[in-house]
Amino acid sequence: KGPSAFIPLGEILQEGAENSQRQLLIEAFVSAGRVDNIAMVMGLHPQYLSSFWKTQYLLLRMDGPLPYHKRHYIAIMAAARHQCSYLVGLHIGEFLQVGGNPAWLQGLHCAPQKLRNLNEINKLLAHRPWLITKEHIEALLKTGENSWSLAELVQALVLLTHYHSLASFVFGCGINPEEDQDGGHGCWPPSPHSDSSPASDDSMGGAGGKDAMQEVEVLMERMKLLQESQLEEEGVTQEEMATRFELEKTESLLVTPSDIVDRSLQSNVLCFVEDPEFGYEDFTRRGEQAPPTFRAQ
């Protein structure tokens, strides 16, 4: 219960008694008419919250080339790319509040072509930003009915990267949905061994337990293959092997099996996503040539 699934409510409220945080939350309430759970949790670090709040206020509510409803729709597109239903739900509400067309919320296919043209760069920024080239920028700026001005595109790209990052904060801090958010906009992708599963009382019983056991078996098989590859490769240090083991373990535990799909997540979030199978891949693999990158010195 409370703003975070990981931080006890009492701890958040106790820290909130400090004058600096209380003043910040009052300012947040006056500006936005509400204090969301992100602000409550981030308030544990008042200076960070202050910088974050000013940045977000500037992006969403101050003068800029993009109208307000389009800013919130871009936020929805970015959050949906990471399947962060908390942020999608939050900005659906904001989008409607500032006069956005409800028809656009049926999915990305119902949005204007100009916004849909952001899909490719949104996808790359979210998962493999090193693949972006100047051609992606040029394609959006080319003259035509659905072209972007440079000022519009800069604001759109900042919004996309801001909400890609914020989705990570929501996941990492276990931000719970607000009570007025239909209670259905949770912040985790579906998991076969979540606390809400029917098998939670008996972690090794029922379908959930079978899924967990299968994942452990797959993980052990991967570990075995890694050990075999270590014997074949020369010059692999113990530290590197430990890193590989950790990576395999983390990916096995955190990545949702593709055959498990939450229907509410699919309808509320994935309707804003094209090419949902596109995801992160290692930037560079051992023995392969690294892809070209933008470098700023």
C-alpha cells in the first residue's frame, strides 16, 4: 500500500514531515492540482524532486512549439514503448484534460500521421539508440504536409527520452497506481510469479510454480553453456564470467515470457505500440564489429 510497493508508507510520510519536502509538495499540488505517487516517492530526495519538477513543468506546461495535448500523447507513446502502464494511464488523463481528441486513444493508428511518424525514432531511442542516424532526423524534417519543424522535433525528442527514463524510475521504485487511476494501471509488465498470482501462497505449487521451475531449468542450462564456452575461449577472466552469469540470471528472472500476455495491458498500452517485438539487443558482442555511433566530444 502507499505510493511505492518497495518503500513503507510510514517512511515516506515520516520523511515528508521535513519542511523542504512539504513545501515542494504544496507547490506541486498548486501547479498540477494533485500530488502523484512519483512526486511522493521522489520527495525523499527534495533537491532532486525540485529539479525534476521544474523540468517536467517546463516540458509539459510552459510555452513551446508543441500544443499541450500533443505533448501528452508523445509521453503516452514513450511510456507505452516500455509497457509502463502507470505513465500511460496518467497521461491519458492529462491528454483528455487539456482537450485531446478521445479517438486518438483507440491506438496509434488513430493518431495523426505526423505523430505516427515519430514511431520509428521512439522505438530506436527506447531500445537501441545507437542505431539512430542523421537520415532518421532528415526524414522527419523533410518538407511536406506532415513534416516537423526543428523546434517541434527537439521538444518531441526531449519528451520521448524524458519518459523513457521516467518509466525506468517507475519500475525501479515500484510506483503504485493512484486510487483514481481505475486501480488497473499497474506499473509492472505481467509476470508468472508476481505476488498477485494464484500460486503465491504455495510458490512451488500450481501453474505458477511449474513456470518458475521451468525458468530455473532454462537458467541452469544457460549457465552450463557459459561454463563450456569459458573452456573454449582463452583470456576470459573470472570477473568477466561472473558478469556473464549475473546477466543471464537477471535476464531470466526479469524478462517476461512472450507467451504470457496480460489482456488489460495489451488493450491499454500495446495499442500505442507498433512492432512490439522490437527490443533491446547487446550494443556490441564479443568478436563482432561495433556499430557506428554518434560521438560528441
